[in-house]
Amino acid sequence: DNSSNKDVCYYSSFNLPAFIYTLGKEKWDEFRKIYLKLSKFNDSRIKRTLAHSIHELARILGQEITETDLVPIMERFLKDTVNEIKVGALKNLHIFLQEVSPENRIQFIKYIQYVDGVTESQYEWRMKLVLAQNLGKLAALFDPETVFDRFCPMYFKFCDENVAQVSTGAAPSLISVSYTHLTLPTNREV
């Protein structure tokens, strides 16, 4: 790959959601192969750009296309070895998941919980911060049982985080989830 080709791909990745928005989701089939190729391109700038905008593309394309074409790409971004790509995908995951059916959202919990368990490093606290700030928005997309079992323990762990930005970012996070959503399931003992 020569540098001019990478630059063209980078600018394409940056502008692709605008093209789809302007032309309409009916034109997605014409851009689908380009998007899939860009998402596999071996350039972190391109993948980072796509990771930061995939939620907007999901809004434009709707649930059916998101689930068939974008979910596998989002999963790849969340598993990427470059932290900036993971952070880009995680930052607006709650918006992306609004375009995914509730039964298919559950597969993303493993990526959210992975971030909760990462070791300390310069960039990993940023992933924790993004997740801590968005935990309430993510929890609002799941049933009360899942929130109680999966999200509440993470929330309290983030509030007790050594990195001050993470703990202060987590504190207001669950406010967006209604009180009734966070009540204990009736089959639980306190």
C-alpha cells in the first residue's frame, strides 16, 4: 500500500457516513464492499475513523442492515489490538446498540465486561473512563436482570477505581437509568 492510496482510503473512511446519509440507505449496496474493505485495511487511522463513526452509520442504515453488516465490524473494532480503535467503538456503543435487537445486544456484554477487567496502563484507564461515563446509557438498553447481574457490579467497581477520572466519571453514570429499572428482581434476596 502506497501512502497516496492510504490517504485516499483515510479520507473515504472519514466521509463515508456523510455519503450514505446524503444518498440514502438505499445506496448502501453500492458502498457496502468499500466499507467492508476499509474496515479491514491495515491502517489504524482508517479503522479508528470508522470506529468513531460506526454508530452514525447504524442510525442511517437501521436495524436490519446494522445487524447483518455492521455488527461483525463493531465486534472486530472492540477486539482490536489498538486501544484508540477500541475506545472509538466503545464511546458510542450505546447509540450503536439502539439499532440492534435486544436479543442480539447481549453478545456485546462480553466486550463491555472485558474493559472492566483490563489491567492498568496509560490507555486502558481511558477505556474504563469511556465505559464508566456511558454505563448508564448502556444499562438502559438491557433488561433489569442483566443490569443487576452485569452492570451494577461494574458500576460499583468503577466508583472504587484508583484513577480519579474513572471514579468521578462513573458516579453520575447510572442516573440515566430509571429507579424502577434498577430495582432488585423479585426473585433475589438482599
